[in-house]
Amino acid sequence: MHRRVQLAGLVLGLAMPSTACLYVEPINERPSAEIRRIGDDVVFRGDELVFVAVIDDPDRDAVDLAWRGQACDRSISDPAHRCSAVETGTDPTFRFTVPTTVEGAPTTLLVITLDVTDSHGAIAKPRQTLELPVSNHDPVVELQRRGRELMGQFPVGVPITLSALGLDDDDDAVTLTWTLFPAATSRPEDVVFTRLPDPASGGQEYQLIPDVAGDWLVRVDASDGLGTGRGELPIAVRPDHAPCIGAIEPATTDGAVLVTTEPRRFAVLVVADDLDSYPAPAPGTPFVGAATLAWSMRAIGDATWTALGDSPAVTFDPATVAPGDRLELRVEVADRTLRWPALSPACTADDASCSIEAPSSCVQRRTWLVEAR
């Protein structure tokens, strides 16, 4: 044992002469890296995202960056085919637009990776990975209705066209499902609810012909495969309304005296009604008709009215009466439902204007007080 120690000491002495210098090259340290996202909003498909590489190299070496952005579909169970590489970059800032789909399926996950290598080949570990869930915009439903609508209501037995359009901010295909909730007294066999050809503008259309008055509801559910939306459209169906006299010529108010010195035309320009209106609808238009007008006149103080016909307008000539005479010139409007003369107690024969039903602004009678000169 003693000899072996001496030999070891000799070898050590030969290897390290007292006049030699030892140089040891510094050890290269790995860089470290971090991915920092600019902004913290919820991520949706089609969004442009910005990422910044935060690098620290203790040796202040130059570094190379390798970004990789991947769009993924979580529904794909095989990890080898879960994501597809869609974008790479080498700059400190990495911009990435989230793809709408991955292999035909909606993008639901975003994976950003960053590899950093310094000039000596040292690689930052672990590899930086940032996973971001990609949210879905739920679809929304736009609903419209059109038909013989008056004061927000529709008559019984007349078609109503219902339109639905599914909108999706992610541009996903939207599936629509329709549900009709009839009025309480409706009989299913008497209701028409049929799908019409899809309009060129998009969406779907249905035709509803309600069989009874009441409150109806149409519901349309939308699905894009990931989320759902719903739209509801209430429809007030009421019995046939009384017609409403609209614009007249000349305009007047109850009790105002209109002085005439020469022949003057009096006319009804518009009658609004859910079924029978004026001007009359085009001939052959189904379900609708024309309002009827009845003109009459009497001198102030007379008890009886003289009928003047049913034309849209009449002309009063002051030369047919004595100067200073005052007369009442009246027009009444009717639709297909028999309402006249059953006005009492809604109004009396002496009322200048008359409203059979609410609202009071909808009148079926207008009267001009005319004085001849």
C-alpha cells in the first residue's frame, strides 16, 4: 500500500509542474424563454392574435427563435391528427390569425410553441407552449312577419308569411328548427303551417294561416353544431277590424267651418283595413277586397240625410244653395263585416266623427261643416 501511494504522488508531480498555467473555457448557459400574449380577450375563430417572445440569455449570446402556431379540434381523439400546423415565424413578435376550421371541423383549441436556441446550440428548456381555448359565437335568429297586419294584429284565416335567418359571426352553417304554438282554442286540423321555398336572400320561410283569434307564437331554434340560439315571434290574431279613414281632402276638424265660393271636391284618399282597404288592392288578390264608402249631406237643422253615392269623392257646388246656408257633408266607410247602422251606443247620428272600436283614432265617419258664399 505504501508504494502505490508514492507512485501516485510521482505521477501527480509530473502532470503539474510548478511553473505551468491552467485555462478552463467558461461553461455556456442555456437561454430561457417565455411566451407573452398581447391582450387577454376571449379568443374566437378569425381573430388575429399577437405574441411576444421574452428571452433571457445569461451569456448575452445571439439567439434564434422558432414559432409554431397550430389550430386544433378537440373532438379529434387521435393526438397525432389533432392539430395542423398552419403558421411559423422567427421574429420576436408572432402574429397568428385563428383559422375557422381544422380538417373541416371548427377550430376549438390554439397551440403556440416557441423554441429558442443560442449561438452555441444551447436550447431553452422546457419548450414554451401556450394553449388557448377557442370560443364559439352562438348563432342568432332574425325573425320577420308580413301579411295583412293592422295595428300589430292579423285577421283570422288570412296567410301570414314568416321569415327566419340564422346568423353566425364564425360563418358556421346554421340549422333552423321551427315550432308553432297555436292559440288555445285552435284545432290542429284547421291550421295551415307549411314551409315555403327558401328565399333568395337566405334563410327559410313558412306560411301560417291561423284558424282562430288569439295569441300565437312561432319559435325558431338555431344550431351551428357547437352552440344554439333562439328567436320567438308573437303573433296577435284578432277578428276582422273595422276600417279606418285615413287621409281626407280637404283636411278638417270637428266643428270647423269650411267656406266655399266655388265648386269644391271632397275625397277620401286612404282607408286602412286588415282586409278591405282603399285604394283597392289589385284585382284577383286573394283574401282581400275594397272598402266601401257612403256619402250623404243635410242642411243644418234637418233631421234626414240625402245620399250622394259611394264614389271615392263628391263635388259640392255652393250655387245649388242660398248664400250663407250651412250644410253637413259626411262620409262613412265599411268593410265586408256588417257594422252599419249598428253604431249605437258607440256614436249617434249627430256625431261628426265616430269610432266603432278602439283605438278612438280609427274612425269610420268624417263630417265637413260647409258654408256657401
